[in-house]
Amino acid sequence: MSRRALRTVTPLALTLIAGLGLGACTDKADSNGATGGATAAGGPIIVNATDTACELSATTAKAGTITFEVTNRGTKVNEFYVYAEGDRIVGEVENITPGLKRELKVEVTQPGSLTTACKPGMVGDGIRGTFTVTGSATAGSADQKVATAIADYKAFVATQTDELLTGTAAFVAAVKAGDVARAKELYPTARLPWETIEPVAESFGDLDPRIDGREDVVEDGMTFTGYHRLEKDLWVSGLQKDSNAVAEQLLADVREIAAKSKTVEPTALTIAGGAKALLDEVATGKVTGEEERYSHTDLWDFRGNLQGSQSALETLRPVVAERDPALQKALDARFAALNKLLESHRVAGTFVSYEKLSDADIKALTVSLDALSEQVAKVPGVVEAK
């Protein structure tokens, strides 16, 4: 989970439905004089994100692949989101440092309204505005390789959700039995499948913060529950009177997530976007040691996010290898390098505590992650519907 305490939606949404409740977002001209009208065919929508404004060069686009070019012109780290009804994420870019430019591609197949949001400081609901989609488009590509990739990714998600449910059931049983040592042993591996499919698992309203929210969710008016509440009980506070109830609710929520995750219908573009989002999760929560603040099992989460990103892109390999073989070669090299580096911190099959890492270790992981992320960011442009 990223630094934001409340993360309730996903980049794997498919179609837009009209009728969102919307806030204000400044609509200014870009360098070419574009204003709030429809974006030029195929051209990017320029987003100027500052500490106090979220300026879009256009607030209307035709259905299909829509590109946003986001530049952080403020002094705080920023994020940019595109939401569908119910705050389901259609696309996102995180960790946009001051001066940095990032590109976001989203695939929208139906007319309707969505919400754009810049989040200076990466907190709160952000500076929001209305974005209108007109016309309609065929989702994805008719290419058989793309169809196969989508089927393969759905199968991967189904397998991971089954593993998530099995692992969580064993973890919950240990908690309820009062077996702290066994629960600690099972905790990181039970969570591993969650981390592999995090963009999908985060797509269903309040289930995500209930399952994976950190203690900060209290600031958003929510009860601190789920994995991280039990993590605190096991490593810091000791099991509490309500620990069993928290564990039972966690298992019930995971059952619901497992069922719902199997209903997601991705496209090649959203699979690619999810792969990049997983690496952003590593950058903002795992390599920093912020995610597992009590158990310090962050490297297990790192492994899950990295595995999930690589597995997602493996389903797209036939498409990428055909359209951009040089990029596929670069992806293979960068994944191999980061996997080797991460595995060097595993001893007797178990990752070391994050606290055991030196500054040099963290820097090396960060540099390798950045190099991989740079290549993964190119995949959406290669696989988007033509």
C-alpha cells in the first residue's frame, strides 16, 4: 500500500458511467492555446499540477485511449488520478516530484463523466474537476495475442486470489489460537499474493482500507483493522481482546475480495498500467520501509509487488516482443537485475528485516527500481489499442 492511508480504487477499471459528483479543477490554456474544449485527436492533454491548482488544457475527449501529460510545477510531491463513478481509479501516476513530467494513458470505451484530481503532498481527496468523454470505442485490440494476454492475466489473478484466501485463513487461525510465533511466521507470506495483484485488490471501495489500511486510516474516520492492525498486535501491543474479531473480519473481507477480483475484465492497457502502478507502490511504500512499520517485513511486500508487475508483463510478452523487441529485451534485463539484487537479501529462504538494510543497500535497490520503472513506463504506449 502507498503512503496514502486510504486507497480504495484501481487502475483496472474498464468503462465509464455518467453521473459523478464533482469538484472544481482549473481549466487553463496550454502552450498551443487549447482550453476547455475537446482535445485534438491523438494529442495529449496537458496537466499542470501545482500546490494549489490542477490545470488541464482540455476537459473533453473522445472515447478510446486518452493521454494525459502531467507536469508538477509545484513545490510538493504530487499525484494525478482519473476516477470513474464511485471513485474507481481509471488511471493514476504517483510520486511526481517537483519539476518532473509523467505520462498517463487511460482507455475509456463509453461516453460519460469522470473526475480528474491532483494531490499535492499526496494527501486527501485532491483538487478535483470534471472530465467528459464523448462517443464510444471498442475496448482493447482484436489482435489474438492481446486476447490471449488478457485471458492469461485473468487466470493469474484467479490463482493469486485463491492463494491469498488460503494463506490468510491459516494466518487468522494462528491468531485466533493465540499462537503468536506461528502467526508472525505466516504474516508476510499470507500477504504476498495481495501484493502481487494489488491494483486489482484495491478496486472495491472500502474493502482495501479495511484489509490493508495502515493506522493512519483513523485520521480519515475509519477503524484501524485488517492485516496491519494484527501486525501491530503481534509485534508491538500483544494480542488484544478484539484481535480475534479483527481476524475474523479480515478473513471475511478477503473472501469478498477473492470473489470480486475474479470478475475484473482488464484490457492490455490497464494490465500494463497496473504493472507500472505496482512498481510505484514499491517506490512509495516498500523500499522506504513505510509499509510494514511494526514487523519490518517490507522486503516480502517488495517481492510481491515486483512479482506481480513481472507476471502482468509476462502475459503481454508476445505483444511487446512483436511490436518493440528492443523494449522486451530491456525489460528482461532490468527485471533480472532487480530480482537478483532483491534475492541477495534473503537468508535461508526468508527475507531479512528491513532494519538490517544499510543506506547503501536501500540506494542500490532504489537505483535498480528506477531503471526498471523507466522501461515499464513505455509498455502502455506499445500495447494500447491501435
